[in-house]
Amino acid sequence: MSELICVTNRVSCNDDFLSRIEKIAAAHPDRIILREKDLSESEYAALAEKVLAICRRYGVTCTLHSHPEAAQRLGAESLHLPLPLMQSLRSDLLRQFREIGVSCHSTADVRTAEALGASYIIAGHIFETACKQGLPGRGLGFLHEICENTSLPVYGIGGISKDNIAAAVHQGAKGVCIMSGCMRADNPVSYLAGLRQAAQARLSRSELKLYAITDRGCIGRRDFYAAVEDACKGGATIMQLREKHADPDELIGIAEKTAAICHRYGVRLIVNDNWQAAIAAGADGVHVGITDAPVADIRKASPGGFIIGATAKTTEQAQLAEQSGADYLGVGAVFPSPTKTDAIRITPEQFRAIAGSVQIPAVAIGGISKEKISTLQGFGAAGAAVVSAVFGAENIEQAAADMKQLAGGIVS
């Protein structure tokens, strides 16, 4: 179970701050970090004393922030520090606390924090957030890199929501930090419950925004793995490896190398058709067509976090896939496709009916280009699956960036 940390910011609070703390504590997050960096030490200490009392009443860990002397006087056992402040403090003062969390923005920061005795790491900001307007998020690849390079618990922060929390925890994070949502939610209990439920999903809806599907015919003589990396750099949110003519052993080898590239960028790899090869290669999931192995059989035989996508061309097929354990649907062809000339066309009305008949997300596929993608608005699609629009482009990285931006306008 991933952990949820509420970070305070009384400026964005909708009601009386201490009443808000009471509501949050009643929702039992894994901890509350009292941030409030604009207060003087004496003002902070006066507020912290009240917040600590509320948290103790509810049995919630309260971590104080940036004021070690005040925290020591108040008997707080948990302290969070920016790395530069931790570097400036005496080691004997730091030893007064049971745990010390540190904010880090690079793997070099993490190594320094580890050497100074950090207990956990908060890494960010991951996604774009109103708290840091104008600054793009460092991305899931950044979070994955931090998690891969430390044995300490890592918590992602910045722009975390129900739509992307699963993507964050799947990078190896112990949990996430929430600020504005906790400060503004009408009902923190239901808000945190919704986050917890979303965190357990095998797949975030936001991961389907730009679904890139490999095709060696489009890539041509260019290096295959370089093309995959360029697509990840550009903004592919999930990748499907389609190698129809590879034998099982060859497919496993290709999938292993492709997964390693994708995971460096926080992108999950889905293997087309062969779920056994996907599992053997350490890929994140499989996508199966209507005539491939039944979703129910794959779900029974696969690990708990294994993603299963299924093709659906009717509401009946969509509902069966969902009931059998599919995590998402591929629905199309929404336009004539150069890679599947015999594909059955799906009208906008049919797509909306299919997507509306299930709770799992549906991705539009088939002939989607820069010129046509905007016409998918209102379909109810969670994203666009593309082949030649990315891998057939002269500049794959730029094409992926452009398609991701355009896909943001059609997702619902």
C-alpha cells in the first residue's frame, strides 16, 4: 500500500487552518508535514505546538519543517529539511530526531542526503503544478531515477492527482505528497480515500495520453532502440512493442532492451500479443486482440501488477474485456490506417458507445495523425495510440512532443 503524506500550505487553505488540520488528521494520512516556510521561528513554534497536539490526538505522525531547535523544544521526533539547511546543521542536533526527511532534486542530492543520515527522500516536482507556475515538471523518468539510486523510501511531490498517482508509485516510490488537494478538498476523508484507491490501480489514465506503438517499417534503417528512446524523450506516455515476426526467444531479448530504455524515462512497456514473453522480459503488460489469448486466462496466470490491454470493436467485447480483468481498451480504427489496411472502421458514435459502456479507459487507434487528432475531441478517449505519426517522422522526438501536446486536447 503506497503512503500518502499531506503537506500544509495555509495560504491555499479554504477554511480555518487548525480546523483544516483536524479534518485532514481525521482522514488518517500516513503523515502531515507542517511546512509554513514564511513564518518566523517563534510564529512557527506557536502553530506547531497546536498542530502536534491535533495529530497526537488522531495518532497521525506530524513532521515539522525547517526549524530544528523549535522542533526539539516541542519534543517532535520527526523533522523535514531542505538539503542546504541539513548540510548547515550540527550532527549532534540532527541526532536528536528519530527521522529526518530531505527534499532532493537530483541523484547527487540524494547521495549527499544519504551521507548526512537522511531517513527518507521527497523528490520533485514531478508534474506541472500551480505552486511552481511556469516550471515544467521533472517527470516520471526523474522519479524513477531517484528511486533506482537509493535504498531510502522516496516520495514524489508536485502535481499529484487521482489521474497520475498510480504512474508515480509504479516508478518505485514509497508514496506521494499532496498539498493543495488536502488544503482545499471539501471532504479530506473521501479525497484521501479516492487517492488511495487510484494508487492501487495497475495503470493511470494519464499514462495512456500518447500511446506509441513501434513499427520497424516506419523506422526504416534507423536504429530501433534509438528510435524508442527518442519517442520516450519526446513524451510518449506508454509504449507498445509490436514485433509480429520475432520468435519467442528473440522477442524476449528485444523486449528486455526496450523495457530498460522505457523505464529510464518512466514509461511503461506493453508487448503486443505474447503475454508470456512480456512477463519473461520484465515488461509491464500485454495488449491482446480479439482472437488472441482470453483476458481472463492471462489475468489468472500473470503477476498482480501486470497490465492487460484488449482490443474492442463492440460494446459487448468491451464489457467482456472489463469483466475479465482488462485495464484498458484499444478501440479503432478511427481513421484509415496505413499499417492495418484491412482494419474495421469505428465511427465516432461507435467509439463513444464503447467507451461509455465500461469504467476502464479507452484509447483511440488507427490512422491518427497531427492533422486528424483534433477531430477525436468529444469521443471520450483517454488517449491516442499512434504508429507512423511518431515512428514515421523524420524527427521522432519532436513528433512525439507535438503529438503529446495535441493529445492533451482530446482526452477526457
